[in-house]
Amino acid sequence: MIDTMFDTVNTQSTHYTDGCFRAGSGERVVVIHGSCRIMPYVNYLNRLNSDNRFTLCVINIVNFAFDRHGNSVNTDAFTQQFEGNPVLLDMMKRCRWFIHEHAENFGCFNTSKAASKNLFQLGLQPELEVCIPNFNDRFILERDYASCGMPTPDDYIERGEEAVKKFCKVCELSSFPEMSDHFRDNWRATRFFWSPNHISSSFSMYLLKQMDERFLKLGLSDGFLLAASREDLFKEPHTEVTRRDVEGYGLSWPV
């Protein structure tokens, strides 16, 4: 087991030189692509990599919305510089497992083959492709709005219920359509998200178990799963739950 905990900060710098971050040097190249929400899965696989079976290639596309100095950029124009990057091209051509959120408007880092530019044009031909449902901008809790500098609308409960429905539709389009029912049936009792864009370990652990059972076939041990479940990368800071949330949604989370 490897002790390093990867996050958006310690994986950032080489995105601007190589278009990605790499860990390990094993024969099986695993490309993990998406936003900050991919980091739990990066850490799960990294902890399995004590035998160096994997080369993990991490692509956090949020890095390409800014330059290395934190200035906002036009992503289509900014990502052109990586289309011929030798490190990125090597990772794409050697990739065997491609685990990703859906991405568009990121130039050559798009994940849809229908996009005018996409990773498949760089040589990506994985043996296995797994699409993770994207929990993005789901404003559900009363204080979610304040955390993003916005006033809370009077009808935020109704909007939150609609946000849950929309996310369930996203799940249906992913490699985990069963997540739609699981989330809808359990989110009032289990906290699956810490903020409008950050998932909890309850979310990522459910997907990890499903991913292993259906796709990866790694045979994760009970001990590994227990240790992994204690990692909750996005827990702090998080949106505090209010009494209005509890009463409006019927939540059984602790306040």
C-alpha cells in the first residue's frame, strides 16, 4: 500500500508540461480523466499499486481552464499546445483502461468521439472504458448558494429536488445507470455530497465497488475497502446542513 494522498494541488504542475500527471510505471496504463472528483479513484488505484502493476495517468481538466499562474484562459485555444505532446500521446496510445467523467469544451481533452477534437484522435483506444456520473453544480442545500456567493432562492427545496432528478438522468447515461436508483432512493439518509461539486466517500465507494465488480475485476479485499472508506477527500470544507434542509427534504443526516 502506498501512503501518498493525491489531490488537485500535488498533481497540478505537470499538467502544464505534459498534459497530465503520472504515478507508477507499470505495464497497465490507466487514464483517469475528469474534474477534481476523479481524485478518490486515483487514490484508490494508487493504494493498490504497491506492486507497480499500473501507470496511472491523471488528467484533471479543470487545470486547462487556467494557465499556470491562475489566469482564466480560452480552453479550446489553450489545449492546442498539448495535441502533439509526446508524454500525453504516449499515455493515450498505451492506455488500457480509460476511467472518466464526460467532458466537452476542452479541446483535445474532450471524451466524446463526436466532438470535433477529442482524446481518441490522439491515439486513445482503450480495452476498457468506464464513464463515471458527473456530480457538477448540483445546488441542493440551503447554504450551497452562499458558499458560491449567491443568494439562496425562496424555492431552493424545489430546485434541489429538480437537481437530484437531473443528476439521476446523468447517471443513466453513464456506465453506472444503477446509480440513478441508488442515489434517488438513499440520498435523504446517506450524505453522498459535501458541496455542489464535491462528492463524499459514500458516493465514490459505491462506484468503486460497482466498478470493480463489473469492470476492473481486481478482487478488492474487505480490509482494503474498509481503509478506503475512511478516506473522505472533500469533507472539509463542506456545506453545513440547516434545520430547513432537514425539514424540507426529510433528511436524516446529522445537523
